[in-house]
Amino acid sequence: MKTKTIKTLLLAASLCAVSPFTFAASALSVIGHDYVFPHQLEGLPGKLSDFPDLQINSFKTNDGVTLKYWEAGKGQPIVFIPGWSANGAEYVNVMYLLAKHYRVIVLDPRNQGLSDKVEYGSRIARYAMDLKQLNEHLGITSANYCGWSMGASVLWSYIDLFGSEGIRKAVFVDEPISIVAHANWSEQERLDAGAMVPSPDVLIAALKAPVSENPDPQTTNFAERAMLRDSPYFANSEGFAAAVVKNDPAAMVRVLYDHASNDWRDVLRHKATMPVAIFSGEYSANLPSQRWAHSVIPGSALYVYGKAEQGDHFLMFKNPVKFTNDLSSFLGN
């Protein structure tokens, strides 16, 4: 073999060794079969194979957990951190729309989605470290970040631990600032924080309780609104997630006690120094706390979706066209 050819092969091998895309795999190949979405919607894929750019890749954390992440598109990166029990499959519509202009990454948190299920590390701070190590794995030094529900708490923990450097813009979607009410709080403090329960045990019991199979469309209960399939976009993404992800309820519940016990008011008051957008809706019981967050973060933008705009806890999945348009407008170029 010629010396020049050998050098070329060695150079290619060395580039692969440091490239975050070495083990890039299409979502279709990882899942192993195609998926046809139940609703054919204009401007969105009719089946998984219509989204050939979608990849599912992985990396290993420093405590030995293999985490999966979904990726598509090129350009300015935006990293999504899903909420409790959620995963990248649920973002398929959001990713498809945004990937036209951005490099979109969705992390499956440990014990969720396609990531490893383990009996350790079930703390929001560890999830924040996982996010940091995703950045290191991908070589990301500057990105936009969007945390939905518990994912917002993970982002707040990230900001608390590692600061705002590298966060170009941050987006928080409908997460209470403190789920558990402190005994000495006034009613106004409870409303400002969005506290719903007197202890994490009450929240965990509520999440385990059965919900109505025919919820009232006018309810603000987020568990019941999750059951509504009054948006074809939501029906598509939830159907896809159910088909490709096998949830482990025992693994997912491990983080809830730590998650519910945190109070993030100091982070929002003093450390959210980057440009911030907050999303909520009229169907969300969290709206008062989102208004409080907007009031204490200088220059922040608040997007409140009306009832006709699917303005509940799942607004980005129920109304992905509006959400991605609003998000793109906030992020700019």
C-alpha cells in the first residue's frame, strides 16, 4: 500500500476517533422498523422514513450510564431536556420543524426513553451533570437550551452548578418553581412558586393514581390533559413514543422525590442572566408561577397560549407549529 494512502487512512481514523458523529445511526436503523403516523399532517412526516435526517446516538457518562440522544439538522444548536417520563420520540414533530434551520438535540434522561435504567443517580443535580457531559461529548461550547417540565428544573440545576456560560438563550416551559409548599409560606408565596403539594409523597401518590379515561376537555389537571388526544399532532407523537419506547415506571419514579423537593426561586432571581423565554398556557395550573418567574427575570419573554391554542402543559407537542415559530422568533439567528 502506498505511503500516501496509509497516511490518508490514519488521518481518517484519527478524525473518527474524536468525532461525536462516529457512531451516528439513523433512527430508522436503531428502531428497526418504519412507523406510520396515524394522522397525515401537511408539512410533517407521514412515516418515520420520511425523516431520514433523524438520528439516535449515545454516549456514556462518567458514572457508567449509556444515554441516548436524538439529533437532526444543522446550524445553531438547540438542546431539549424532556420532562419527567418523557423522551426524544415525543419531540418528533418539534424536531422535524426545527431541523430545517437548527441542529436539534433531545437528550433521553437516565431511566427514561431509550437510555439506561439504573438504580443510582436519581437526583436533579446528576441529571444536570449528564447534560454537561452531553455537551462535552458533542463538543458544544455554545447552544440554546429548552427545558420542559422537569427538564426546566434540570436546566435550572445546570445553571446553578455550572453558571450561564455557553447558554446562548434559555427556554423554560411550564415548570413550577417549587412543587412542594413550605409550611411557613404565605398563600402568595405558594402561588408565586407554583407549589401544589405539602410533600413529595403526595405528588408521587397522585401520579400513581388512575386518571379518568374520558377527561373533561376543560380540566387544568395535567395528568388528565395528557390523556386528551384532541390534537392530531399530539396523537402522532404520543403514538410514536408508545410504539418505540418501553417505559419502566419503577425506574422513572426514582427521581421524583428529589425533583419535588427543590426550590429554584434563588436561581431564577439571581442566576438566570441569559436571555430567557417562558412558555405556559391558560389551561395550565402553573401559569401564576410562570408569571412570577417572568417578573423576576429581567428582560424575559412570556408566551401564554390561549385555550384555543392548546395552552396546557403539553403545548409544544399539541401545537408544535406555533411553538416552533415562536421559539424560532425568540432564538433569532
